[in-house]
Amino acid sequence: VDHPLRAEPLKDTLGGVVFQDQVLEVAMALAGFSVGEAEGLRRAMSRKRSEEAIEAFRGRFVEGAVAKGVDAKLADAVYDKLVGFSGFGFPKSHAAAFGLLAYQSAWLRHHYPAEFLCALLNAQPMGFYPPASLVRDAQRRGVEVRPPDVNLSQAKCTIELSNTVLQGAVRIGLEYVASIGEDDARALAEAAPFEDVVQLAQRTSIGHDGLESLIASGACDSLGVSRRGLLWELGLVPRSETVPGSGGEDRQLAHPLDPTAATPELPELTEWEQMLASYRQTSLSVGTHPMELLRPHLPASVLSSHDLCQAPDRARVAVAGMAVARQRPATAKGVVFMLLEDEFGQVNLIVPPQVYEQHRAIVRGEPLILAHGTFERVERNQNVVVRKLETLAPIARRLSGAADLVSALPDAHHFGRR
């Protein structure tokens, strides 16, 4: 600590102010504040703080510290630290509650990984990680995740028996399919099973867009026809029509006419097309990761998250991945923190202000990124301090043939000021 009078209040946090409670203790120990004065300072530094209210206490703080033998310059510096703390501080009780939740979550994630993932997916939107990243994390730990299926899925994600692992498998719920709302998902689950796309169309009230989304997402793959074939057959399915003059309440039955031509032989979807369709229609993919398809077309010097762990500290490296989240805290002085995900894990990026300004469009809007920088290792913490960024979208578009690649991949979560 920078003064012995701060040693006792800050002994539990190794000399740094972490909790709001410590503002009171430091003010009383170092500057002789009364309990009421210290509480006033704490309130001024609360979330609804104002710089004028905080600065109103500075003179009293320095004066009180000088009276207790503290150098005025040091007292002013200590007050600056308290002001800096006000941008991110929280009560100790708040920290204890979150610590308990973190422990409980870690315990569940370790001992009941499938159930934990299923519950998280059913509680979206929430938290730091998007559903796609939660699925990938669980898969890396041995959890089997199965795609939505009109004959097997419920409205919500569920646990199914698995023959390949000791634990259950997670089945993605029908609510994850675009254009399928909560009511439609429940109705689908209740009406199942379906033998073909005709039954699917005629036994439900789901609109054409919703049916196309189900097919494109792979939820109808169990019907035994390719996705392009199902879309072809869907276009030929007779649907019931509203009776004119009934105000939409009465409907006439569809004519059960068989198609006059067989479904033609249509090409199967490529790996890129299947993967992008999954992301586009469900916001996640339980199969191929984009980096699996991109990796063979990148320079050999681009490290995966797995290989990065073996790199020496301060090494010049290049890493690539899909943007999962970005943070730009008001207290970070313009630094942006990014999280990239590849087929093996995740990589933390630290983007300095000058690099952010140079590559703002890539940081804010590109889903697939190549980052060049310096690898930093501090005990278990590993980061790449970025000096240059590139987008991988042109390569991905060329390989996939998808013009809407950027919009198909899930958006990165954004936290903090823009």
C-alpha cells in the first residue's frame, strides 16, 4: 500500500480498492471521515454519480489526511484512485452473491454439462456468450448436441438418451428455428410425428415462411428427402384456403391432388451451405465450425487456439476465428476486448485504441477475423495484443459462394460504449 493507514482497510484485497465498502474504510482510516461523511462519499461514487458531487469531497479528504500526517500530494493521489474506482466498484455483498453463483454454475457445468447447457439454451437471451458459443463449449467437453427435428424435438431444448456417451444428449428445441414462435413450436411438437412434408403442411397452421425455415434448418431431414427436394415438394402441397366472406374464420379443405411429376434429382447442399443454413435459421450450428472449412486455406503461420497455448510469451503470432463478443468499457481508455472462437476453443484479443481506430469497421462488423499481434502469457491468462486486423469474409465468400455470408453468421455480443 502507498501509506500504512491504508493497510488495514485493504489487506483482504492486496492493497487495491475493490469494494464500495472499502471507500468508507479508507476515508475514515486515512482522512478521519466520520461514518456519515464516508457514506456521503460512497453515495457520490455510486452508479448515479456526478463529477461535481465527487470533487466536493476532495478538499475535505486531503485536509483530513494532512491532519493525520499524510503528505498532501499523496492524499490527492489516493483520492484520484478512489475516483477511478468509482467507475467499476460494487458492494462486497454483491461480489459474494456473484461468487456463490459462479461456484454453483461451475459445479453444474462440470457434473451435469448436458443439463446445464439445456437450461442455458432455454433461458436465452442472457449472459455474455451467445447460444452458438455455449453449444461449442459443451461439445468440446463431450456433450452431444443434436439439431432440431420436427419428429423428435419439443418446443424447448430437451435431454435425450444417448448411445454414444454416458450422459444425455441435448436436442435443440423447435423455438430456435426462425419464423417458428412459441405457439407454433408447441403445436408442432403435439402434432408429431409426420411422415412427409404434405402432412407437415396440412396438419399444422404454420405459414409458408415457417415451413421453409424448418426445412432449411435441417429440422425435416428425418423425413428422408433432401432439403432441396423437400422445398420442391412443399411448393406442390395443396393448402386449405380461407372461405370468402367468412372473415378468415372458415377454411375449405385442400384438394388431395397428387403431383403430376416426380421430384427431380437435386444436388445436395455443400458443407458451407448446410452450416450457413443452420446459423441463418437457428443462430447456432451443431455440426461444422466455419474455421474448420477456412483453416486449410489460411497460411500455415496462423495458429489455432490449441496451438497458441504452446507459443512462448511475447511471441509474434497470427490467430483467426469467429467474433463472439466485444467489450469497450468506459474505464478502459478506448481499449477494446474481443473474444474469437475457432474449432478448438477461444482466444482473447486486446485491441489498443489506435488499432481500433484503424480497423474500426472490422472490429464492429466482421464475423470472421484474422488478427496479428503479440502473445502475452501471465500465469493462466493468455491474450493477443493486436497490431493489425484483417477480414476473412472475402475468402469465405469465395469458398462458400454465399453473398449473404456476413448476415448468415451470428452477431457478436457487444458490451460497453460504442
